[in-house]
Amino acid sequence: MAWVVVVPEWLPLPEIDDLPDPGSRGVTLELSNGTVEVILLQKGGCLFAYRNRCPHTGVNLEWQPDRFLDFTDRYIQCATHGALFRIEDGYCLRGPCAGQHLNSIPLRMESGRVFVMI
């Protein structure tokens, strides 16, 4: 049997200078074996990234392009079920996936650019 080793890579994100605080943006990353949907969020000058996938059913979370936050801009909201997730750690506070988390994606800044590790 042959082993397949997947080496994670740091991928650059589009410029985020126009990302509001608080605010959100959806990004589709092209990988050699497909695509990954990512949510990029900013709150209090901090950046956060999560897979764009509800832990309950796996559907994308946004209710309109780049709109992942609830009407108060305090929580990430699943458009399908109304579940609410904390921006800081992706923890689900309310909804059918209460107690679960969004899948966090590591971030790093380098020369003014944001990179994510997939």
C-alpha cells in the first residue's frame, strides 16, 4: 500500500484593506485537488478564518455574498438554520449545532498580506 502525504500550504488571500470592522468576506481558494470555501472575518482589529460550512448539515453559511454576520454584526449566523457562532472562536451558541465549532483556519500576516493554511 502506498502512503499519500498531504503537505499543508500557506495560501495568500485577496487584499483585505476594504474589509469592514466588524465585517466578513467569503473567499474560494483553488487547490490542486478542488476548492475550499473560507470565511474571513474582522472584529476589533483582529482577523479570523473558518471553513464556510455549518457543522450541522455542511451547507454554506452566508445569506448573501460576503454576508455572514447577524444584523447586530456580533455573531456569525447560518442562513439555513439561524445558528449563531462567536466570531472569536467559532463556538455555536444557539441552533441545532449548539456546542459545536466552526472549523478554524490558521492565519498569518507577511509583508502586509494575509495567508491561510489549508
